[in-house]
Amino acid sequence: MAIAFKGFLTDRDITIMATAAGRNPTQVKVADVMSTDIAYCLEDQEVEDAVQLMEARQIRRLPILSSENRLVGIVSLGDIAVHVGAREMAGETLSEVSRPATPK
């Protein structure tokens, strides 16, 4: 049975959607503060695809799904630098992820 992937909760979500909004993080439900517009890659995509998506969406962690849409892992900038051996690529990605975002 496949599990539907509905959202992702980060420390940033808790800070902005709960604490900064004046809500008590110990009393708010995850569904009320999680991000639902989730970027992800499939496990058989190239690392470059993940890097480009992380840069475009300015995210530091990327969920990885199987072809059956099951969560199989999460890739971080550190994973790219250490495990792929692409320190330069990770540095460039960090630079893009960290640049100030433009308002939507």
C-alpha cells in the first residue's frame, strides 16, 4: 500500500507558521503549519536534477520518492558534498539557496 505524501515539516515552518504567528508550537497540529507545496525528486533521477530543483526552489533538503511515490529518503546539501564528492556543486547550490528570495 502506497502512502500519500501530503506535506513536509521543517524548523522554518514551525518558526514562521507557529511561533512568529503567535501560536503555541506545543498546541498546534502538524497539518496546520507544514509546507504542502513540496518539491521532490524520484530515486532514479540524476543528482544534477536534485541540485537544480534545490537551487530553483531555494531549499536545503529534498524528499526522494520511489516510482510508487513512497518516501525513500531525503537529500541534503551535505549529502551532495560528502557522498557525491561534489563539493563545488554543493557550494554553488548553497549560494543559490541562500540568496535573498523575491516576494511572491
